[in-house]
Amino acid sequence: MTDEQSTPKRRFPAADIARVSVFAALIAVLGLPGALNVFGDAVPITLQTLGVMLAGAILGTWRSALAVTVLLVLVAAGLPLLAGGRGGLGVFTGPSAGFLLGWLPGAALTGWIVERGGRAPGTLRLVIACLAGGVGVVYLCGIPVQALVTGLSLGKTALLSAAFLPGDLAKAALASIVARGTQRAYPDAVPAVHRERLRAGG
């Protein structure tokens, strides 16, 4: 048996573990400025969705989803990593539960759209990806759960959530600019390039 046969190929490189950890930490750090509740909404406005968008746009589909998963698992374990120092299983039964769980498919969809942009995804694609995943998917998951938990109608809950839109649009624009700058400075960091290298075994 050759060394190549006896040594299984690593499926999860150390560099990917590091990137996933960094972005899980980034999302947590973006919660440090705190949370803001407006118009009596039970779900606060935070900067953490910016981290979710950045993870998707820079890491791609599966690594961004894993980064969010790591964060949510740590939160469930009781670490106060959400804005306002929140943590524990209780946050997953509250009004913001759907938004939190929506981070996972939101980051993944953002990454998936960016990956389809090839080796040089343009700024417009990045903006669309952040809006679709970081805003659209998160709202689709969050608003129905918030309505269910609070007992408000779906329409009223959606209206309350409209207060998030200006900030989320700004976050999508900022995430796109940062991601585009990162990809220009480090072409190998483009999600599609990383995926191609993994497929090639490099």
C-alpha cells in the first residue's frame, strides 16, 4: 500500500477551520455595540447581520453556513454572543428566533449566489447576494416566527420589520464593498476559486 493510499486526503483543511472560526468570531464581535429596539419591536436591530452577509460573500456557501452554525451552537450552549449579551436556549424560543435561525440559510444563499459569479464576481452580484440571503431569507424565516411568538398578525409584524430595512440595505452595500475589496486583494479568497481548488485536490 502506498503512502498516498494509506493516508486519507484531508477533507477539511486547517485554513478553512481558521476562516470559519474567524467569521464566527466576527459575527459575535459585531454584537458588542449592543442592540436597539425601535417602535416597540421585540426584535432588536443589531450589526450582526452584517457579519452574516460578509461570511456568505467571502467564504461561500458551506463555510459561511458552518461559521453561522458554530456561532449558534455556542449561543445555545449559553455563551452571551448575541447583541445585548444574550445567549442560551431561551433566545431560540423568543421573538428573534426565526431571524437567528435564518442566518444559516441566509449566509449559505449569499455564498451560493457569489460562487455563481465565477472568479471575479462583480459588485452588483455581491449586492444582490447580500440582499437575497442576508435580508430576504432572514426576513422570510424571521417574520413568521416573530408573528407566531408575539401573537401579532403577519402583516403588522412585517410592518414592524420594515424598520430594519434602511439599516439592512446599508449593511448589504457595505458588505459588498468589503467583499469586493477583499477579493481584489486576495484573488484566491474568491469562493468560486476556493471551490475549484478543492475539486482539483489543491
